[in-house]
Amino acid sequence: MKIVACIKQVPDTTEVKLDPVKNTLIRDGVPSIINPDDKAGLELALQIKEAVPGSTVTVVSMGPPQAEVALREALAMGADDAVLVTDRAFGGADTWATSSTIAGALRNIDYDIIIAGRQAIDGDTAQVGPQIAEHLGIPQISYCEELKVEGDKFIVKRQFEDRYHIIEIKPPCLITTLSEEIDPRYMTIGGIFNAYQKEMKVWGLKDIEDKLDLSNIGLKGSPTNVKKSFTKQAKGKGVKLEGLTPEEAADAILAKLQEKYFI
């Protein structure tokens, strides 16, 4: 079975700050990680590889050259091959342009199943995975928290609001995964050594342009853009009322609501 795992290198958002003038993320000196939902998807891909003899896992990432580090980590975890899709022409892409570019790259790769994370922690859109499936014209299941292989089909446990669904799907297909119920494995010492000995494919625009609609890539091919980014502002200290009877407390709350024109 041929398995493709799509991953993204993202900044560790617990340490990200915003430039107050440019309204952009300050990435200098901020460590990068594999997006958690994508890493969970990679773990599922590796579990399928172990369950189905002869299977291979190819990891694909679109990003700047430094995204190679994330791909090397995936190789060290047990992936067989890695493809970095990088070119200045792809810069500034929104979810539509990103999914268009990744789908173009995937048309150069044989696959039975594509596994991607539900969403990236730096964008939180949950759009790229489903859009890739639409570009490729294959069925998809989102919010996967468990995946098994039975014969020629996959059995997916899909998270829902207050329950879960069990869905059967046949390849080729795309699955998006959640990180909550999946514990990714660690890299091994031997895996790290082998990962940095292995040759990595690097594809630019010229390598996949015959699989792309060039009007749908990069900044020019992005129908959406971010007007402004800002961090959550701290709330004021507020007012604490003590020593009131229940009736007095109710009157104080009503007075404040009236003062703020909520009632």
C-alpha cells in the first residue's frame, strides 16, 4: 500500500509574538515543530505501514527550505521517502493556493491514501486537507481519531459533536486526523542517522508546473488575504463586590448591565 502523509512545519505558537507595526508573526529565533495534527496523521500512516506488509510512507511538505528539518524528523520516525515542495512562486499562498500546489505535487506521486492533519496551529482553518481531496477528485473523511485497514477498505472512527461515526472508505481517498487521541512515536537514534543519510526530493515550480493551474498558486492566486493580525488583549482587573446580601448583589449586577446598555 502506498501512503502519503502531508505535514507542515509551524512555529511553536506558545512562543510566537506579533510585530505591532507590520501585524505579522515574528519568527526570528522561534523554534519550529511539525504541526501536531499532521504528526498524528504521520503516526497513523506508520501504523498502516506496520499492519500491511510491503507498504511505504512518503511525506510531503510545502514550505520554505528550512521545512527540510520537519521532513527529516518524519524520516527518523519511520517514513520511507520525503518530498519538499518549495519555490518563491508559491510564497504568500492562502489555503486555496496552498492546496492547489500540494495537489499538483501529489499528482506526481502514486498513492492509495493521503493522510493530513485536521488543521495547522498557525492558521487554524482546517481547509487545506479537504481542498486537496477536491482538487484530486477523491473521497475524504475528516476528524479521524482512529484508522484501521480491513481487506481493501479503511475503517475510520470519525469524531462528531457528541458521539462518533464509523465509516468505511475505499482507496484512493484522503483522511484528516486529530491529535487528541493519537500519540506519535519518538524518533530513534538509528532513524535519525538514516534520515540524514537519505536523499530528499526537492520540487520547485518547474518540477510540477504541468500539474498546476498557474493562476491558482502563490500570492497572486490567493483569493483571500489577512488584513490584520493581533494578539488577545488582557482583560481589566474588574470590580469585586463583597459583603452583599443576595438581593444587594442582584441589584448591583442589574445596575452594571444597565450601565453597559446590555439591558
